[in-house]
Amino acid sequence: MKRICLILALAVLGFGTAAWAFHDGGVAECSGCHSMHSPVSSSYLLVATDASSTCLACHEGDSVRSYRVSTAESYMTANPTDGPLQKGAGGDFAWLRMDRTATASYGAPLSFFGRNQGHNIVALDNNYVVDSDNATAPGGTMPSSSLSCASCHDPHGRGRQTGADGTNPTIQVPTIGATHDPIFDSGSYGAEPAPGEAVGTYRLLPGAYYTAWGAVSYPGVPAAVTPGEYNRSEDTTTTRTAYGFKATGPEGYTSWGRWCATCHPDMHTDNPGFKHRVDDQLGSTEVANYDAYVMTGDLTGSATSSFTSLVPFAMNTNNIQTLAAKAVIDDSDLNGPTTQDRLACFSCHRAHASGWKWAMRWNQDAEFLTLGGAGAPVYPGTDAGLGNQGQFNTGYTIEQMTDAYYGRPATKEFAAHQRVLCNKCHIKD
Ligand code: HEC
Ligand code: HEC
Ligand code: HEC
Ligand code: HEC
Ligand code: HEC
Ligand code: HEC
């Protein structure tokens, strides 16, 4: 079912996004989101009930499209043993719909709630409601009831990157009394502006000119480049998004950790309290571990083949050319980190949602990601014939577990009895 949809979508779409361009890195056609005389919302003249529903009118669907970030509820209901379809780096919001129950191997009933697996954007037309467990952003004060796509993305994409040819990339934003370079394309895929032109910010993510909520502004724009074909299964090759790093400063950029910490200040090592480091450079120990670690029980890896999109890191640059060279889908660059490269929140989390608790990239809620079937790794799904393995499958089928790992078969990057991926940097398994 799923495969047919994918093939159909590719046949219709081709791989490019050109035919479907809407934002083109900046503000799209106003009428895509606003109606002057017959709006549906009660504020901002929007074409749907609220900001997130307006976005999901295009960004949700029942098949794979390059730019979709949510699988329609109708698809999920009709295909109860499938996982959500979209595999962008941010993650499919439909994981938030996946409530399930399971039985642990030791007999205990276990409940898992989709809402604990990411950012519960309020999109009433699409049946996404406010998170009933987190009243505010953990480690911060932003009210969950205000969380929308427009909390994290500037719907008007006013920020832009100039000088992307390598010399001093700078963020500009329209300012009365000053001039600014017009945006000609998305800033997400490595397009380079000629002098006098600009590209958008990565994923229309906002900087200092934008208020996340209340009076709190972002410290800057984070840097990254992703391959054009980012919404794809990683069953054979990895989709490498190249995240960058530039400290908060007059150029208008910021680190990824500080960007997330706009709403989660107390999760960042900048603020008092003892917590896992973020934004810091990886030590030589962690780099050596990352390179050597292939899977539980196999430490024979090398620096040129160690990258996995399940544990990404930020490169120590915001140069679009340098990042673009890394953003590949054919495994032509699987180089691991250098000691200049950095930890980020997304080394462990996804930005939207995931199949696992806390929007983690892997199941951090149990000791094993896989079990061993006659020595070979298997996903212990509810349909794997392994009996009750609820603490490891969290109520998912084999297909849903495969989807949660972006299409990777259990045999691709995992050992039998694979342990959590903290071990990629720490080798405690
Ligand atoms: C991709 C969808 C989208 C497009 C395209 C869009 N807007 Fe908006 N606009 C929004 C959303 C969503 C809000 C509400 C923001 C919020 O919830 O904070 C908004 C709010 C506004 C506001 C009021 C708040 C503010 O920021 O000043 C104005 C004015 C506005 N838009 C004008 C425009 C104009 C003019 C265009 C076309 C040039 C346009 N918009 C295109 C989604 C869009
Ligand atoms: C009318 C349909 C439509 C609406 C409404 C819409 N989008 Fe999009 N969006 C698209 C399409 C098509 C693309 C891919 C082509 C492009 O980027 O122009 C896209 C791409 C994007 C991207 C990736 C852009 C990049 O350059 O990397 C983001 C982020 C995004 N949309 C966010 C939003 C948000 C947030 C809203 C609501 C405020 C929204 N969109 C509303 C159709 C839409
Ligand atoms: C908590 C902040 C946050 C919220 C809320 C959010 N986004 Fe995103 N979004 C991001 C970040 C960060 C990325 C870049 C992820 C990456 O590359 O790892 C992203 C990526 C995307 C992309 C590119 C595809 C992908 O999966 O990477 C699209 C399209 C998009 N967002 C649209 C939306 C829409 C539509 C909504 C609301 C339904 C939304 N976002 C809500 C932060 C957010
Ligand atoms: C605009 C504010 C905002 C930004 C920016 C933001 N978050 Fe959140 N985040 C929230 C809110 C509000 C909640 C609580 C609502 C919920 O859990 O659905 C939350 C919840 C979370 C959770 C807990 C999810 C759960 O289900 O328990 C994680 C993990 C998280 N955020 C990580 C991140 C990461 C990583 C980034 C950066 C990519 C980020 N956040 C950026 C507002 C934000
Ligand atoms: C080394 C991996 C790692 C990094 C880096 C990381 N986190 Fe987490 N995060 C986790 C784990 C694991 C949990 C589950 C709870 C725990 O162990 O504290 C979690 C939980 C959370 C929660 C939910 C807490 C709750 O009480 O529900 C939020 C929000 C969050 N992280 C945000 C962030 C943000 C923002 C950053 C970056 C500034 C970040 N995390 C960096 C691994 C990480
Ligand atoms: C991308 C690499 C990376 C990943 C993945 C990662 N860590 Fe770390 N971790 C680091 C780095 C770098 C340090 C700092 C080492 C130092 O200060 O010398 C660190 C430090 C630690 C420390 C020691 C803290 C201290 O100050 O003494 C603990 C404990 C830890 N990590 C646990 C975890 C756990 C648990 C996970 C998985 C949820 C995890 N790490 C995932 C890179 C990583």
C-alpha cells in the first residue's frame, strides 16, 4: 500500500520541488493562507480555523509528498498496522496520533501516548489538540496552548541569507529606512545567491526579528542545508542533513541549541543547573567513539564511514557551500565528526515528533532497540511472533518500528540486542 503511494507520488512529482513551489524561501502568495473577505479563522483572516490548520491544509495528506509533515488521520485509521508516511528530518506529526497499549515480557500492561512523542501543535481542523501533559514547554514558560507551526516558522519567511558564497553569510530582514536583498529561492537546499540577491533562512526558521511567543525573541537563525529529496525512506542509503554552527552574533545566526532554548531555556547548558552538554565541541574521546562505533558489539568503524542520521551533529561552519557538499542521499559522504563539530539538541531529538517518547531519534525508554532472532537482529514488533515484548516494541508492529527508524531494516545499522544510541558517542554497551 505504502510503496504504491510512494511510487505514484514520485511519478507525479519527479524529484524536484519546482512544480510545487509556494514559499520559494520567502513570503508566498497571500491568498494561499489569507482570505480578505471570507476567512475561516476569527483572527488574522486565515483560510482555516487556526495558524497550524492553515499550514496543514497543504502540509498534511494521505500519501508522500516532498513537503508534507503530517499523515492524514484518515490514512492512519484505514491502515492501523502502518506508521506515519513522511520521513523528513523534522518528523511526521502523525506520530502524535499513535496511542497504544502493550504487554511487557514480565506481564505488566503498558500504555504509550502519542502526545508524549513531540510538539503538539494546535491544529483543530486536523484534530491536533493541546498537550494535556505539558502545560508549558518543559524547562521554560511558553504555554502549550499557543504552540503552532508559526511559533517556530515565520509564515512570511522575511529573514534571508546573503553572501552565501562563503564570505560572511549574514541574515537580513526588511527594515524601514534601509535596503535589503530580494529572496530568489529557498535557503534549505544549498542554492547560492548572486550579489544583490538572497536565499531564505533554513526552513523559514526565524531569528532575532521574530517573537516565539509573548516578548521572547529568537537569538538568531540556525544554519543547515538538506538534500532536495529529504522526505524519503532510509532503507538503503542515509539522508544526510548537514547542520551548521555559528555562535550568536551580529551576523544574525545562532547555534541550534540556543535556537531550541528560546522556549526551553533551562534545557541548555548556558543556564544554571547540571544537564547534558549542548552546542559544545565534541571531545576527542567522543569523536573516536563515534567513528569506531558500528553497532553494539562492533567497534571496527572508521572516520570515513561512521555517519548516521540517527545521531547527527552540527558542523562548525555556516558556509552554505561547505554544508551543501555534505547534504547527500547516496552515502557519498559518511564522514564522522571532527573535534571542531558540535553536539546539538537534534543529536538526540527530532524537531517535530518521532515514533519514540520525548521525540527521541531512537527508543530511549528501554534497553534494547532490537532483539535477536537466531542471532540476526529483528524488530520485536507485536506481529514478530516473539510473544509479549511491550517494553521494546511499545505496542508497534514491525512495520511501525521500521517507519520509526525511517525505513531502516533491523539488519541495516543494528546488532541483535542493539542498545540505545547514546553509545554512538559513549560506548557503554
Ligand atoms: C504560509 C501562509 C501565509 C502566507 C503565504 C501569508 N501569511 Fe500572513 N499570516 C499567516 C499566519 C499563520 C498569520 C498569523 C501569525 C500568528 O499566528 O502569529 C499571519 C499574519 C499576518 C498579518 C498580521 C500579523 C503580522 O505579522 O503583521 C499580516 C498583516 C499578514 N499576515 C499579511 C500577509 C501578506 C500581505 C501576505 C502576502 C504578501 C501574507 N500575509 C502571506 C500566514 C501567511
Ligand atoms: C498552499 C499550500 C501551502 C500552504 C498553505 C503552506 N505551505 Fe509550506 N510549502 C508548500 C509547498 C508546495 C512547499 C514546497 C515548495 C516551497 O518550499 O516553496 C512548502 C514548503 C514549506 C517549508 C520548507 C521550505 C524551505 O524552503 O525549506 C516550510 C518550512 C513550510 N512550507 C512551512 C509552512 C508553514 C509554517 C505554513 C503555515 C503558516 C505553510 N507552510 C503553509 C505549500 C504550502
Ligand atoms: C518546535 C518548533 C517547530 C514546530 C512547532 C514546527 N516546526 Fe517545522 N521544523 C522545525 C525545525 C527545527 C525544522 C528543521 C528540522 C531538521 O532539518 O532537522 C523543521 C522542518 C520543517 C519542514 C521540512 C520537512 C522536515 O520534516 O524537516 C517543513 C515542511 C515544516 N517544518 C513545516 C512545519 C509545519 C507545517 C508545522 C506545523 C504543522 C511545523 N513545521 C511546526 C521546527 C518546528
Ligand atoms: C516556540 C517554542 C518552542 C521551540 C522553539 C521549541 N519547543 Fe520544544 N516544546 C515547546 C512546548 C510548548 C512544548 C510542550 C508541548 C508538548 O510537549 O507538546 C515542547 C515540548 C518539547 C519536548 C517534549 C515532548 C514531549 O512530548 O514530551 C521536547 C523533547 C522538545 N520540546 C524539544 C525541542 C527541541 C529539540 C527544539 C528545537 C529543535 C524545540 N523543542 C524547540 C515549545 C518549543
Ligand atoms: C544527549 C541527548 C540529548 C540532548 C543533546 C538533548 N536532549 Fe532533551 N532529552 C533527552 C532525553 C534522553 C530525554 C528524556 C528525559 C531525560 O532523560 O531527562 C530528554 C527530554 C527532553 C525534554 C522533555 C523533558 C520533560 O520533562 O518532559 C525536553 C523539552 C528536551 N529534552 C529538550 C531538549 C533541548 C531543548 C535540548 C537542547 C538545548 C536537548 N533536549 C538536548 C536527550 C537529549
Ligand atoms: C553526539 C555525541 C553524544 C551523544 C549521542 C550523547 N552524548 Fe553524552 N556526552 C557527549 C559529550 C561531548 C559530553 C561531554 C564530555 C566532556 O565533557 O568531556 C558528554 C557527556 C555525557 C555525560 C557526562 C556528564 C558530565 O558532565 O560528567 C553523561 C552521563 C552522558 N554524556 C550521557 C549521555 C546519555 C545518557 C546519552 C543518550 C541519551 C548521551 N550522553 C548521548 C556526547 C554525546
